[in-house]
Amino acid sequence: MGAGTRGASGGAWRPNPVARTVLIVLSLAFAFLMLVMPLLVVVSQAFGAGWEAFWRAVSDSFTVKAAKLTAITTVTAVAANTAFGLAAAWALTRYRYRGQGLLTTVIDLPFAISPIIAGLIFILTYGRLGWAYPFLEAHGLKIVFAVPGLVMATVFVTIPFVARELIPVLAARGTDEEQAAVLMGAGFLRTFALVTLPHVKWALVYSVILCAARAMGEFGAVSVVSGHLRGKTNTLPLHIEILYNEHHYREAFAVSAILVIASVLVLAARSVVETVSRREVR
Amino acid sequence: MFVELREVSKRFGSFEAARKVGFSLAKGTLAALLGPSGSGKTTILRMIAGLEAPDAGDILVDGQSVLGLAPTRRGIGFVFQNYALFRYMTVFENIAFGLRAQKRPKAEVRDRVAELLALIGLEELGGRFPAQLSGGQKQRVAFARALAPRPRILLLDEPFAAIDAKVRRELRSWLRRMIGHLGITSLFVTHDQSEAIEVADRIIVTNGGRVEQAGEPIELYRSPATPFVARFIGESTVLSGYGGLRGFEGAPEGASCAIRPEFVRLFAPGEPVQFENSVQEGLVEGLAFRGDALEVTVTVGGFSLATGYSLERPPLSPGQAVKVLIYRLYAFDGDRAVLVGNRLLANGGGGYNFQI
Amino acid sequence: MTASRKTIPGFGLTMGITTSYLGFFVLLPMISLALRAADLSLGEIVSVATDARVLSSYRVSFGCSLLAAAINAVFGTMLAWVLVRYRFPGRRMIDGLVELPFALPTAVAGIALTSLTADKGWIGAPLARLGIAVAYTRAGIVVALVFVTLPFVVRSIQPVLEELSPDYEEAGRTLGAGGFTIFRRVVLPELRPALLTGFSLAFARGLGEYGSVIFIAGNRPFRTEIAPLMIVTRLEEFMYGQATAVALFMLLASFAVMFLVNRLQIRAAAFAGG
């Protein structure tokens, strides 16, 4: 490292003022163009015809139904993936056995696969030509083109979020505290809840927020398995697509505005969690 | 015997952590498992606790095998090297954890924790979190936490390793007093021989997954059973082919030995020389002041030996010729160490007579 | 130290949950894909592999994803540099906004970007006067992919830059090097592994991206049709075999890219080791 050069350059690093200005201006311009303008255009289009038009679009019965369905799929997928993430993080970091690497790879798989392919594989399994279809039909179950399919596709796409966030945190911490708890007679649940969970609580909150954001906005996988039955299998993003394709632009942007607000809230929550958890570490 | 290990073996892959380890501890003993890092001592401790399972052999507590028992049921108190205090619980909650896990009544939990806090002298700090404690305080809390459920045996993994040198000495005598006062059978792991000698009633020396020797500290010092123990405990100089030393001429070709500083005596020029015919000429190589005495390095018969030299005696300087007497040494014979006296001395030099 | 299974309880429970969950949600559907793929006749594979429309969709997907990842490698690195090294008003807000593409539903991003770049949009109108069309062209696809994959590059590089002491740059400066030389010779080599990771993540995500692209692309066969859309189209025509074949080539391609990057990563790590 440049320890010997500190004196020569006079201590603190001083940026070249011209380069600094140029780079900051370029970055601000890029960020404004790519990140801020899309938000502005949604808000402007949504409220362009006034508050009433916005409200009419948002309170439309199909929009409300889509919002409910989005809430259902998001809550179910996040709850399931949180339970899974906690179990997987425990199973992958508290013990040593062969095949741990393989298991991690399988958890990561949904990130490497296009959402469209995710939708496709559920169709190939549970769809009319899927091998599980006769069984489903015999029991009067419907997965593809129905709510269970939407939930399952959303689960698939968001599987890695919680597990991937928790695994490094737990792995870095070792197992001494759990061993101490067990030697003092604590069972699994007591050890997990009182000893392990407090260590990962911020990582957990953080990952749940991101998982919820992704689940709420999932489009490709859900689009493939939904069958686009308006009022039945339309989530908010799919509803936006239908409105947009039918040239109801105003309405499409009004519904989008709800999701924009939700995602800005997610970003704010994320940054609050980060600040709070950093403070706690110190 | 209260704790007994019988031919316990354990390997991790190709690494043999324990090879037919056997030793036993009487009730109330404070024992040390002493050995260099990688000698298997921590593995032995973890096997007694049930944190690792031996591949072969048996571990008995109070006459009964504990191998079938889950760690929880063995009645073990364990102090981890880095204490493993629960970071998100107060000192009080840390100590109460084991009692709560056993579903003891609230009043009992409160009383027991208060009693232990008083015992470790931290009554005021029950509400603090581990991060707000000093290293020494953390160790005391870990100790109290391990004792709270009244274990049969207390195991401590390098209990002083994470503490700075100043506090360490104080904590050693504190721990010794505490354990003596409680009378609990205890075993701690250390790589520091002075720690083991100062604190333990009994030392088990491990090396390469084997027990080299077990016994009282003074016994290990006085009669090391193996070359490893002779080298590892106390100071000594190890020589190879020592047949050139006067009084040890019969030594087998190329044999090794260890010589402690107190086995060597120097006679300065002009000093009356005892045992005139057993001494040989030597040369002062270097002098180092050790506070209450000098440490002299002397060349004799082609070897460098270290020995103590009182400040009261005639001064020495480097390059000076002296007369050197070697009373005795530990001769290495395969994996045994044998005390051999200078055969030119009237009593054979074997009377290693010091007392405490 | 990780303990043996016997010491810490809960192995059976958590392992059971983990494997059955992954089995049900990931492996079972993946097996269906493998089964369907094994059922494909040679004819089907050949017809897909030689279908001009499919081939052109691959070209569009790979080309646009590569270009978007490359653009982000430049602008993302610049953004990360500015966010880490300089203090200026609005820095914290931009730092937060960088993750907007992760949080914003892709369909919303799609219609917002389309509306911006269409010939009557805020950005599209001035460009149209210059004779440049963005929406409904491949340029539009690239814009959507740049948006969606920006956080991958920035968030890969930022932590490395934060760790990288300005001492390096100082050392270069005292040796008489100019600003850009220092960046190129001193900083960039340190960033290379992270940049590679960010680039490959962006590329892989771009290949699979659907929601934001279909609005802005115009979806004209042979021109602006992406591979994921080909799968959807074939599915809607109930040609499951063809859809599977298209998906299979895509999967193989993206796994190959990930594998290649992994190997490069290992080699880079070997160099960085000293």
C-alpha cells in the first residue's frame, strides 16, 4: 500500500476539481434520465387528468380485485419463503455434511432462470398437457390459470431472497452460542428463537422487504401461468398490461402509480433498516 | 474415579485428533489438558461434553458411560474460548438461560442468578449486555452461566486465551479459588504450561492426539516420562550425542537428552571447586540479566547450555573460562525419558531432592 | 466450528423443510422441463434450431443484453465511483434510487420507459425531430435492459470501491500519473472481478427479462422480438414442444455464460491472491 507516499501528497486525497464536476454532472444526468424521469412520467400521466380520473381508475372493481390478488400472492409467497429461508439458513450453516454446495446452487437456481421459463415449467407440470394434470383433475384441483398457480410461480421466482440474505450472516457467526445453549439444556425452538433469531433479525427484515417488492411486481412468470382471466387471475402488474394494451393509458398509469408509491416505500424502509442495523452493530 | 476416558479415538478425515486417549480424574479435581495447538486437547474436551462423538472408546462419568447421552443430559458446564455469551441478552438473562431451559420456578431462577452474580462479584452489572463488559468480566459471566444449572463437571476451553496478559494472572488465581471453593470437578484446556502448572492440581499432557503423561504438576516436572514432556514442561536445552560431557561418557552413540538449567553448576576462576574430578572446562558465551539472577550461556564439550548464576557470586564475562559440573540429565530412550545422574559423583547425581 | 449433527438439534426438521420445499417448488417443475425436453423429436429440435424467427429472437436477446450490460459497465462504474468518492447534494437520494429497478415492478418500468421514449414522449419527441426512434426499436429494448440491470453493476462495484483505500490513487499521483491513467492502471484492475460479476449478472438478467421489454420493444418478428417472448408466443399457440425447445437453448446459453464467468472469476481470484 502507499503508506510511504502519504507525506508526499500531503495527507487527505484531493479529487481533481474538473474531473469531479464532470463526473458528478454526468452521473446526475444519467440518474435523472434513467431513474427519476420514469417515476415522474408515471406520476404525471396518472394525475394528468386530475384527481377524480385517477380515483375512478384506482377504485374500479377490476383494479380492486387485482390489488387483492396481488396482496394474497405477495403475502403467501413472502410467508412461505421466509419460513423456508430460515429453515434453509439453519440447515446450511449449523451443520457440516456433503452436498451443501449443491443445495446452495439449487436455492440460487430461480435467479438464473428467466421468469418466462419459470412460468413454462409450471405449465409443463400442472397444465393441461402436464404429467400431474390427470391427478389434479381427478381431485378437482386447478393450479395453472388459477390462483394457486400464481402463488406457486411467485414463490419460485422469490425463493432465494430470504435464504441468500441469511446464510452469509449465520455462516460468519459460527455455532458456539447454539452449542452453549444446547449444553444448558435448551431445545431447538428455544435456541432458535432466543439465541439465533436476534442475530439475523435485521437481515431478515431487510430480505423480507426485498422479497415482498419482487413478489408484488412479478410479471413474466405470473403472466405465463395466469391465463389473463380478468377479475380472476389478474394481479396488479397483469392488470396494468391489459389496460395498456387496450389503450386505457390513463388508467394503466393510475394503477402504476400505486405500485410506484409501494416501491418508493420499500426503498425508504430498506434504507431505514440499513441505518438502524448499522447503528446497532456499533 | 469420577471422570474416566478409556481408549478414546477420533479422527477428522485424515487428521487423528485422538488416539486411544485414556485418563481419569477424581471427584473435585481441577485438571488441565496441556498441549501444543493441534494436539487434540480441545477435541477431547468436546467429546466429554458430547459436542463431538468419539469413533471408538468409552467415556464414563460417575461410573456410567455417557456416550449414549445427549450433551444436554450429561450435566456439563462449558466455558467456550470466546465465551459465546448471548449477545442480545443481558448478563442476568445469560446466566438465567440454563435454568429457564430447565423450566425452574421464577423465584428460584432469580435467587440462583443473584447468588452467582454475587459469587463472581458483578452484582451491579446484571442489566448490562456482553458488549458492555471487559474481557475479564465476560469470562466471569461465562463461568457463572456454565455453573448456573449446577453441572457435575465444568469444562473450560482455553479460558484465558482471549484476555490480555495483565488481567490473566489475576483471573487465574480467581478461577483457582472459585473452583476450589465450589469443589466442582473441572477440566480446562490450555497450551500454556505456566498456566497449567499454576492453576491445575493435575495435568494431562497431550501431543499428536495421544496422552504423553498425566500427573501432578511437580511430578511431570521432576520425572517426565517422555522426551516430549521433558521438553515441553519447564526450561531445558536439548542435546544430541551428549557422550562428550564429563560424567556421561557411556551414552549410546547419537543419543539425545534434555538438560534443565538447575542441572548445571558453574565455578568461576578462583572459586573452590567441589567434585574436582567430575567437572570439565567450559567457556562463557553470553550473559543475560534476568532480574534476580544472571542467565549464563556456556559452551562445554561442543554444546551450548544455559544455567542460572547468582549475582552474589564472582562476576563473569563473555569469553571467560569456567569449570562446569552437570549433575544429571534426562536421557531419551526411544519414546521414554530417563533421569541419568553424573556417574562420577559420589551419590550418582540421581538424588533430585527439592521440596516445596 | 460447525458441530456434528448430533449436537445442535433441528437438523431433521430444517433439512426436511429445505429439501421438500426445494423439491416441490424447484426440482419437480425442472424435472418436467427435462422430461418434456427428452420427449422432443429430432425434427422438432432441428425445426426450432433452424427457425429464422427463433434465431433472430436469440440474436436480439443476446445482442441487446450484451450491449445493455456493457453500457452499465461504463455508467454503472461511473455512478458507483461518484457515489463512493464524492460528497455532493442529492448523493444519498441517488444512492437510494439506484435500487429502484429492483423495487419497481417491471411492467411499470416498461410502460413508463415506453411513454418517455415514444415519439410524443418527453425524451422521444426531441429525438424524433433528430430522426432517432427509441421506442419500438432495438434501442428501446436496450434502454429497458439498462434500467432493469443497472443495480447489478453499481451494487457489485460499490463495496469494493469503499474498501479500496484512496492510498492507491495517492500513490499513483505521487508517481506523476494523471487522473485517467491512475483510474485505468491502478483502480480498474482492483475493480475487475466485481465488474465481471456485475456484468454477468446484468447480462443474465437481461437475457431473461420480459416485463419491461415487451412494452417498449414493439415485438415485431425478425426485428424486435426477444427470446422469452418467443416462448410465450409458442405457448399461446399451444406448441409446448417448441416452447420447451426455445427455453432449453436459452437455459443452456445462460448456464454456459455463468459457467464461463465463474471460470474467469476463479482465474482472476488466483491473480488477486498475492
